[in-house]
Amino acid sequence: MKKILIVGAGGQIGSELVTYLRGIYGGSNVIAADLREPANPVIDGPSVKLDVLDKSAFSYIVHKNSVDTIFNLVALLSATGEKNPQLAWDINMGALNNSLEIAREYNCAVFTPSSIGAFGGDFPRKNTPQDTVMQPDTMYGVCKVAGELLSNYYHSRYGVDTRSVRFPGIISNVTLPGGGTTDYAVEIFYSAVKGEKFVCPVRDVYMDMMYMPDALRAMVELMEADPAKLRHRNSFNIASMSFTPEIIYNEIRKHIPDFEMTYRVDPVKQGIAEGWPDNLDDTCAREEWGWKPEWDLASMTEDMIRAIRAKNLK
Ligand code: SER
């Protein structure tokens, strides 16, 4: 990776990936592209306004800057996708399709995240294997499975260097997630630090989660991995922690003992969460490219509270 383009750079993952990659590869070598003007313009490197569905504008940026790696982070998440499935398909698949086609033409590597949301149907909920039944019943999941297959196709058919991980819910303290089923695991921290009672939309369900520093490192380690060692490509299970709302609530209470939580279950989110794995088996990622998480529930919770307290929110 020498010249990198991040599309969807203003989102939860993109906003931190831009800074992380600029720290490694140099500010001028990481171009941040998003549909919206950045809320907090980043000054340590180039940024452009781009609608990824506009293929010729996307292609022009790749060509003009001699981009060799595309991180495609454009997506509507699971709960938003159920509100407008057609739009989710158009955006999620359109962004991927254009990324792959442009990568084929300009010989770029492509990273596109898949998700725990790619699983569905009759698969093992506990220690969900790398290769198993994937019959999701959300539009988000349908796009993720189709995206995994399409990315593998571009690799085998055209030799495009496509790689991906199945992200769990990502917990972070810079940019809020939006429209996901796992968002509660971020929002709960803001309520706790602000001294508010948290109203949780899902109940008694385990989902995999990951702290942002592990997610950022995973992307770079996979993209830098020796291709000869990769038996899988799109997409690797990765895991670091799995909990229910009650478990994370109790962990936060170790730091903020008077924090209160109540439930108002959102049937759409609850249904989605129950259809997803409890926890993924990430053996293949560990074996093929050395994946190993560094953060667990206790260390992540302590760090999230510290970081959100430092924002001095009212
Ligand atoms: N965080 C995503 C969601 O909840 C899952 O990949 O939709």
C-alpha cells in the first residue's frame, strides 16, 4: 500500500482509519473521500468530495492520484437497511461494484468490510465457523454475502487483490455509528458518562464486538499479509469479545456504580440480533495472517469511559 483511497471516509470506521493510515503511510498518501464535506476538515492530508456511485468521478480520482489500494467503507447498516432495502442494495452493492471495476482497470487492491450480519439461517450460533451456512434475512446481510462472493469472483476471475474481514459491532469514541444493530454498545457509554439512564433496544442477546484500535490494526495487517498464506480472502471471521447488554452494563457499573439501564426493545433490532452469531470462531484469521486481538471487555470499557469523559460532554 503506497497510495490509498478511502471511500466513505466520514463514517464511524473511516474517520479513524484516515488518521491511522496517515500515521503509517504518510499524510499525502491517504486520500479521504466522502459524499459529505467533512464536519471537522482533516488538515494532515488530501480529502475530496465524492459520490462513489458516480463511477467516472471515482475512476478519475483513482487514475489522477495513481491509487493502488481502495478501502471501500460505504454502506447503510443493518437497521437502516430494513427501513429502505432497495436503497441499501443500491448503495452497498453500487459502491462495491464500482470499487471492484475501477480496481480491475487500475490494478488496485480492495478492502471492503463484511460483517457478522452476513450470517443467517441454520448455522451454529456459538463459535460460528469460518465456512458455514450464510442465508441472512436482512438486506444488509444479503449485500454482505453477495459482496463476499463478488469480491472472491474478482480475485479468481481477474486477479484483483480483494481482502476482507467480517467485522463485529465496532466500539469507538470518535464518530458515532448510525443505523446499526450493534450501535447500543457505543451509545451506552455516552449515557453512562453523561449520567443519563440508558434505554437499551435489544435484550438478552450475545453479539460479537470489537474496540476500534483492534479493528484498525486488523485491516492493515490483513492488507499487508503475505498473499501466499491466504487460503481465504472474502471474508475472514475475526473476534475479540462477545457480550449481552446486561454484561456490558455490569462492566460499566464497576466504574460508574449508580449508572442505570432499562429496556425498550426495538423488534427489528432484536430480530436482527437474534439471527446473528453469538460469537465467531476466528481460527482461520489467526492461522493465515496472524490475527490476535489486544483489547477485551474490561480494558475497552475502561478506555471508552476515559476517552468520553475527556470530551467534557454536558
Ligand atoms: N455494526 C453493524 C450493524 O449493526 C454490523 O456489522 O449493522
